[in-house]
Amino acid sequence: MLNVSDAKTKAVLQQEEEAAQKPFGLKDKIAYMCGDFGNDFFFIMASSFLMVFYTNVLGIPGALVGTLFLVSRCVDAFTDIGMGRIVDRSKPTAEGRYRPWIKRMMLPVVAAGVLLFVPWVAELPYGVRVAYIFITYILWGSFCYTGINIPYGSMASAITDKPAERTMLSTFRSIGAALAGMIVGSVTPLFIYTTDAAGNQILQGDRVFMVACVFAILALICYTICYKWSTERIIVDNADQKQLSAKELVKALATNRALVSIIVAAIALLLAMLMTQSMNMYLYMDYFKNIGAMSVAGLLGTACTLLLAPFSGWITVKFGKKEASAAGLLFSAAIYAILFFSKITNAWVYCAFLLLANLGSGLFNLMIWAFISDIIDYQTVQTGSCDGGTIYGVYSFSRKIGQALAGGLGGFVISAIGYQVSTGGQAIVQTKEVTDAIYAVTTGVPAVGYALIALILIFWYPLSKKKVAEVKAKLDEMNKEVEESLS
């Protein structure tokens, strides 16, 4: 509830009442979908192509690229959590608490994204190239992306307080990510690569830059739709909420079993997914020598998400998010284990198995953002303090750790297995030992990672279907008590 002691706060209260009268519907879902659609144009492009762009176009060793990814995550420890605290402590406006940040940050984030893929940097001295990639990557990931993603992710709890509607927001967010993944993963490789006379795939830096410019325009359109069509119906003024000291907040977060376990699961998830994505370029380029199959694999991944999306709500109601996700992840881990030991050499057979694996892991990815809403409610019940932005900031930081470990380890692995980098786009034929090692990493990492996440959900994560219902009932009771005390 809002403190109505001044005219400005009364105006915000009036805005909340007007927003509450707008029914939740398709417009909200599309708006929220577009937010992640816009985010993931550059997030997925960076995850899938940035390392190979750095190594094969700019001539940066993979180990140094891995160091860059790890260093930038140290910066994120401050920017992600700091942004979460800023959001939590900011006063709501007539536009809400979160929407204004999308408007402020959409131009900076797309501009920083384009700067990541400037091919002419390859002509600069080596030291300047290294300085350039460090500055532009940290600017994009640690500041601009954080400045828009933390408010966007936190906004779901302000759009609606109904569990079923929050699940739909999570589903549509995942659809947005899947659509971005389809465009980035399936269309981009067909454009940015050429084939030489010997059949080798060669990355063209100028084409990568052109793609980045197109994605910048598309991302701006998506962010604008997200901003224009979103409605914040739940506007909470934290001046009326219990305030935790910094020490109390750290203790509350550290002892939140649901948050800690999902953070560990998130790190394992991003490690499995993004390390696989970063290695996929080398897998299809050097092991299968079939970039076209990579495009098909990207389309199949999107197809799995779209196939599962209509059933996510029913599955949640019937089995529970924790229970269904654990089963799906175990199935996916088993498929990747089969791939690891069978050592498939046909790219199309590999894609068929990949389709089955994506059905298992895709279910968890579809529900993950609804997990976070449950954890925010769980934290509120445990402490009496509304710290949704901070929780999302901590979770976002954990995802970036997973991203960094995936990219960092990917860079170190590429160097460790003896992968030969090039400058200027010339083709280098890798040895069979190197390509076999690429295959082993690409299949073995998700097999172990998905199995680990399933075990975390089964034995550590506490919010089962029954427990979520208990938390929701307790939160409703707390909110009712607050309303009665202020009436």
C-alpha cells in the first residue's frame, strides 16, 4: 500500500487504481515477450558468436577471451546487485517503478551491443585490440545490459500478483527468447559465413557487423513495444514496508534456501547451455563441416519451446514446476549421455537427438522466471520486506557467472585442446584430435550439467507444488492484514 501523505504520492496511487482496472491480457504478454526478445538479440549473439569473432576475426587468443569474460563478471557483482537496490529503493512514478528504465536504457544498450562487433578493430595494434574488447564488453554487459535487464525482470511482479498470470509472463518471456534464438542461431550463420574452395567455413567480420546493426534496430522496436504496452498494476512504496539493514538483507539472502539453490542451478544451467552454444560454432564448422545443420538445430530448439509453451500452465498445475522440471532435465541429460558415448558423425542424426534433448531442458527454461516470482514471494514471507529488485539482481548476477564460466571455460578449453586461431579470415584445418575433443565437450558438459540441476531441484530446492501454495496463502494473509491496518 502507498503512503498518501503528499500530493505526488496521491497521484501515483490514482495511477495504480487506474492501471488496476485494466484487465491482464494478451497485450501484457506480448509486451513482456518483446522485452526479452530485445534483450536476447545481443545476449544470444554474444554467447554464440562473440568468442569466435574475437578469435577468428580479431585474432585474440581464446584464453585471453576467457579472462575477459571472468573479469567482467567481477564488475557485475557490483552493478547487478547495485541496480537491484536502486530499483527497490526508487520512488514509483506515474509510469511505474520499472518501465522508465526501459525507456532510458534502450538506446545505450543497443549502441554498446553494436560496438562489440566492429571488424576494423582487427587492423589495430594487438594491445589496442585487447583494450578495445575489454572496454566495450564491460560497457555492454556490466552497465548497459544490467541497466535495462534488472528493471525488466523485476517488472513481472508489478504487472500482476496472480500466480497463473505470472506463469504466463514467464512462458511468453521464454517465447521471446526462443524467437530471438531462432533468428540469431539459424539465420545468422547462413549470412556471416562463406565457404572456400576446400570447403572450409570462413567467418566474415564485415557481415557480422552488418547483422549487429540490423539487430540493433529490431531490439529498439521490441523495447519500445515493451515500454508502451506494459502496465504496472502493483505499485508498492517501500517507505511503508519493513526495511532491512544491509547486514540483515545479506543474512536473509544467504539463508534463503530457495534462492541459494536456484542460484547454483542457474550457474549449472548457463554453464551447460552457453558453453554448448559457444562450442557449437566450432562443432558444426570444424567437426561436422556443416553450418547449415547448425541453422536447422537452432530452428528445432525454437520449435521445442513453441511446442511446450501451450502446455506449461497445465503441467505446472498438474505436477508443479519443481517436479516437472526435474523430470525433464533428467531426460535431457540421458540423451546427451547417449550422444557423448555414440560419437555421431552425421550432423542430421545429431540434430534428431538434439530435438529430444531440447524437449527435456526446454520445459525448465520455459518455467524458470516463474521460479523467481515464487522465490520473491518466499523471501517476503520469510522477512516481511519487499526486495524483489535485489533478489532479481542477485539472480541476474548468478546467471552472468554461469555465462562467464561458460565463455571463460570455453576459451580455455579451445586453447587447451590445441585449436588454431586465425586473423583476417584465412582457413585453418584443425586436427582430428582437436575436432573429437570439441565433440566430447559439446555433448559431455550438458549431460553432466542437466543431471546436476535435476538433483538440485529434487533434493535442495524447497518450493514444491505444495509449498508454493502455502507461501501464496501466507502472503495473501499478510497483505490482508496490512490493508486492514491502513483502512
